[in-house]
Amino acid sequence: MKSTKPRTAFTGVPSGETVDSGTPKNARKYSEAVSSNISRGLLGFTTDRVAAVEQIDGQILELLASDGRMSFTDLGKATGLSTSAVHQRVKRLEKRGLINGYSAGVDYEQLGLPLTAFVSITPFDPAAPDDYPERLRGITEIESCWSVAGDASYILKVRVAKPAALEDLLARIRSVGGVATKTTIVLSTAFESRPVL
């Protein structure tokens, strides 16, 4: 579950100290990563598509998208700003809605939910009210629900323990939603939730 409370106010790590695990991470690594991205032109914050965001704010957004718990101190070292200046910029980005929350990455396999699938749903009756998200909201195995253009009306991202649990889930989705389903099972994940700034 996302939290609207900032998760960046972790300070007190001496300059130059290396933290092998957890946060904050070694600021030098972030600085090198940002410099590398700039040299390769990956940030692209001078283009029209992000003209409303200053380049330095774009760097802050990319760093926080990679590590939402990065401290103001380490953000400052990576961007060349003082801790107080970074704090002000982060607060301004939150106020503008460019940062709308901070979340934790979860290892679903360790939680016993290793099977991920995408389920496309199409209503049996096209004239029926389009209230499928509300009908399906109580099914906890559904992580995300997107309205889409194309053959399907919605695509669901679901997580379950095993194929038998997926079969049961699909039956419930069809029954509760009054929809037909088409399912794609994820075999492996090359990457996900990466910043696209």
C-alpha cells in the first residue's frame, strides 16, 4: 500500500560512509549513476515533454523513483545541492503532485504468491453498466485494474499461489463480473516499475 508520507527524511550517515544494505545507500554510487545517465542522454529533462520540470528536479525524481527512501543528504551529494535545498525541492515536488507517494517493493514469491498473470475481461452484455472495477474490487488477488482500448474492456494483474488458485480466481472473476476472460501467465520478469523519466 502506498503512503503519502515522505520516506526520504533519513539522515545522519557520515559523509563517505558506505552502507552495504538498506538505506541510505552509498551516495557516490548514485552520483556516478546520475553522471552516467546524463552522459548517455537518458534523463532528457531539457526536452519539451518534461519542459515543466527543471533538470535538477528531474534528477531528484529519478533518484527517488529508484530508491524512495534515499536520504536528503545523499540526494544532495548526488545532485550537488545542500541538504536543505534538496528538502525544499522534494517538498515542492510533492506539493505539485509530481511525487504522489512512496512505496516498498515486495517479494511476492517469498509471500507464497509466485504466480502472476494478466487477465483481460470482456463483458457478456456490451450494454451493461460499466461498473466492473467496483464489482471486482473485493477480490483481493487482483493487484491492478486498467481500463484499456482494444478488444478487452479491462486488464487485471493478479497474483496467486498456484495454477489451481488461478483457475478458482478466474471462475470468481467471471461470476462476479459477468465477463469473459483471457489469461496470460507471466513466466519471468526481466524488469518492472523502472523509472521512465
